[in-house]
Amino acid sequence: MPILPDLFSRWLTAVLELLAALFIFALGVLALTAAVMYVTDRLQTQHAVRRNFPLIGRFRYAFERLGEFFRQYFFAMDREELPFNRAQRSWVYRAAKNLDNTVAFGSTEDIHRPGTVIFVSSLFPPLEQETTPTAPVTLGPLCRQPYTTAAIVNISAMSYGALSQPAARALSLGAAKAGCWLNTGEGGLAPAHLEGGCDVVFQIGTAKYGVRERDGSLSEARLRELAAIPQIRMFEIKLSQGAKPGKGGILPAVKVTPEIAAIRRIPAGQDSLSPNRHPDIDNLDDLLDQIARIRDITGKPVGFKTVIGSLDWLDELCQKVLHRGVESAPDFITVDSAEGGSGAAPMPLMDGVGMLLSDSLPGVVDRLTAWGLRERIRVIASGKLINPRGAAWALAVGADFVNSARGFMFALGCIQAMQCNKNTCPTGVTTHDPRLQRGLVPQDKAERVAHFARNMEKEIAMIAHSCGVPQPRALGRQHARMMVEHGRSVGLDELYPLPSPRAEVAQSARPAA
């Protein structure tokens, strides 16, 4: 009988000796590694901190990296972070999950801060039975196939390639459920865009991905093929985008898979770089000619997207349109702004080029109004409009539609990890790593996309009703005010008074004697 305990005792002793040996070996390896790192740090000449504080200096880089995450979850207040603070993101997350979005006790927004927009409440808001559905708007009424939609909030341009396949599929499925459109971005049309059956806006970027000849020029044959797809309702010429006006798109080689390359009609495994502007559009006449060409080939509405840097060119554009005839006008203008985002952009352009939407959107609407083209050319506002208040402000100022990209990314599960350009997105939204994509289930996220769009529309309508109008598109500048200094506010109709028609427009509108 004593044999078994004796065997167990010897076995246990042997295991403990082995573990002790492994522990000593590990300590030795650790000490040797630390010694090598110490000597390396002392001898290297590129990093002053590591040279002066060998080994210990390496912790700086680890803490710098981890600091991004600790600040987001532990140290930043609800309204402190950029580009989107926790309060903004939390509203989107709750809306996407269709959860209760009420808050308690009081607002955490500093509503006294100059620039804050507040809405003018009505003494007698409409009763529920007095409200009406959102009015539909028609784009391209003079086209062979105009497009009419009642959706206010739509999915802004995000390229397939910058987005993962599961993300694009979820957006398509969700847009179909919500009844809004999906903009393809400049990366061409992918099967994922069509999977859900939603309305699609095909964007033509400076490299003309997905609609280009081998020499990079616009392919009319490919345009006809795209126009024959019923889901494609409009075409948008991208002149520039908010995060990088004056610079072309960047898709790192690691994201240019054979599938992406086939869709874009470019070589696989190489950086995908777009020109900083369309080589065949040198001026406003070229732009109007290109719009007319695409519209004639496709029979569908055609407009353009740009970041506004100056408003002066709009006068020249309107003059040329009136000279050619109103049928030559772009069917819509997508107004992007300095607040816009991107998967990859140089910091100087992202931080400091282009007008803010608060400045550019009223200016564009006013110029079109002054030239009598406001009803002919529809205005789409884009740039950081992920919450109902911002979208309602855009409608009040004069926009017909609101496009959001990052709002829908948050609905997909984005946590603002700021890794869109590294193929390491932890939520699978902007990566082609199959392991990370696995976390994003399109059927599940499609529901969240639809919930976000519906709840945006619902709460925009709630603001409109509070202002005393029956539906969101009845909002005007008289329904909102902007805080200025000393706790005072100024009505948007005073801050941005709508202009009277220009003399030449008024003259042409007079009936003949």
C-alpha cells in the first residue's frame, strides 16, 4: 500500500523540480532579454528617451498607445472627446439597438457656449393627428428617370475596400429596411451594395473606379451597364471630400484584394491612389458638360459632391446654368465640410482645409436662392451630422437631405478606435482580416442600421413638431436660434437672412408687356 503514496510523492517532486527549472530558465531568458534591450537602447541614436533611460524608456511607447483607450473609457467626460464624444456615440448606439433614448435630470450639453443651436418651441405644437408624413422630394425632374424619395437621412459615400464586405452587406440590407439610399463611395459597385435591394447612388471619383477604361478615362459602355441596374437611382461626381479636399483617395495595398481590384479595375496588391481632381474637368464648363454627358447616357439624376472653400464660384456656376438653360443644372449638390471624415487622410488637410458646414451650407442655399435655382438643384448636407439636432439644423437652414457615414459606422458597431487606415479595425467595419470581420454579422447589424435611420427620422420629426410644424421639411430658419456671447441667442433667419432674387433673375421672371 505505501507504494502508491511514494510514487505520487516522487512524481510531485519531479514536477516541482521541472517547474522550478523552467521558472529559473524563464528568469534567465528575461534577464538576458533585458540586458540586450538595455545595451541596444544605450547604443542606438534615434530615440533620445531610450538612449538616456535604457529599457525603462520603452514603457513610454506602451503607455502612449494604451492612453488612447484609457482616455476614452476612464478619463474623458461625456462631452469632451473628438471627433465624436461619448454622449454623441451613446445616442447612436441606443438608437441602433432601438433602446430607450431618454436621459434624466438635465442636459450635459453646455448650451450657453457660442455657436450652440437651440430650436424655437411653439406655444401650440401640432397634435398627433395634425402631424403629416415627411414630404417626398424629387431629384432630377427633367431626367428620363427622376428619383423621388421621402427619406431625409441617407448613407453617405464609403468605398467598398475602405469598408469590409460584411459592413457593406449590412449597410445595403439595413438601407433597404429603412427606405434610404446607399452611396457606393468612389470605389465602384460591389455585389454587396446590391444585396439588400436598397436604392443606390453610384459615386464617380477622380480615378473613375468601376467605370473606367484602361487608360483611366470614363467608360460610356460601363455607364450604360450601371444605368440599366434598377437599384442605381443617381450618379454623383465626387470633386472633393471633407477630410482631404485637394487630395485623392488612398487605399493601402493590404486592402487591395483581388476582389477589390476586379471591382475597381486596378492591379491587386498595390496602393490604390486617386488623382487629386478629375483630369477631364478643368473648369465649371467642363463640369456642366460632364454632368450633361452622364445624364444623357444614363437618363438618371446627376450631381456633384464638393467641400466648399469659397462661395464665389457658385455665382459663376448659376450664371452658366441660366445661360445654357435650367435643364443643364446639376440635379443636386452634396455639400461636404471640414468636419468630414475619411479612412486615411493627411492631418493638415483633415484639420484645417475647407469651410465648416455651419458656414458653407447656408451660403450654398442662399446663392441658389438668389439665382432662382433652389428648387431645381437639391442640396444634400454632409459632415458630422450623426444626431437628430444637427440634422434638424441642416433642414432648417435649407438642406433637402442629410448624408451620414460615421453615424452608420457607429450603428454597425464602430467604437472610434481610429484604426481605419491600419487594417486592424477591432469591430470588423474597416478591415479585410477575416478573423476581425467575423465579429460583424451582416444580418444582425442590418437591423441596427435600419433602427438608427428610423430613429433619426423619428426624432427629427419630434423636433419639427416641437417647433410647431407638421413635418420635418417644413422647418425653416425662423425655427432655430444660435447662441452668441453673454448668454444671448440670435435667430438663424437674422443670422442668415434669405436673399432676394438677383436683379437679372427678377428681370427674366417678369411677364412680357
